[in-house]
Amino acid sequence: MSLADKRSKMEIKRRGSQPSTKGSADWFTGTVRIDPLFEVPEPARVRCASVTFEPGARTAWHTHPLGQTLIVTSGLGWAQREGSPVEEIRPGDVVWFPPNEKHWHGATPTTAMTHIAIQEALNGKVVEWMEKVSDEQYQKKD
């Protein structure tokens, strides 16, 4: 079967068919579980995962070359773009970070949060990780 034939066939990723991974301590603070949902073959570029943050867990500061969309599915979270206040995010909220906007997101100190993260790869890269969000930055809700 040619590559073109493989791309033209419907593909179903069955729940539980892809292993969960733990968020790397290099890029996350606290306990984070990443459940891959899909990564489409080229020429498409979109990648998607469900990410669960335990209370107090969060990403490091980061950017995405083509932006990122988050769809909050459960719990209560916070998101912040550089230079702006922390925003509360709840189930059903859809958050868009434009390309190369420095930001972070995660759970609140007392409540876990799960979101679906959707981003596109540019030259094979979907994220640029930066410094961790300090406890002082994280606790500064106002």
C-alpha cells in the first residue's frame, strides 16, 4: 500500500490505544498526565492531547510557533500570557494563544484541571519551552 493510499483511509484511534505519559519535570511543575489524542500525518500539521494537571500543577512559560488552542474539559484552571493578569478558565472555555505569545497554563492551587491542547507543527516543532513559572508568579492571581 502506498503512502498516498494510507493517507486516504479513515483512521480510528481507540480510547486507551495510546499510552499516557507523565509531564516532564523540565517543562512542568507538579503532577501532569498527558494523553495523546492524535498527530496527523504530513502534509497536515495538527497535534492534539488531553492534559490533566493536579492541583498546583502548571506548565513552564512557553510559546507555540503557530499558536495554541485549549478547550477546558473539567476542573478549574489558570492561564496567563506575559504582561497580563492570570485568567481563570473553566469547563467549556476555549482559550487561544496567538503564534509566539509567551504564556503558561495549569490547575489552581486547590482544584485539578483537564484541557485538550491543539497546536500545529512548524518545521516539525510545536513548542518552545522557557523558564518555569515561579511560585511567586503562580500565586499572584491579581
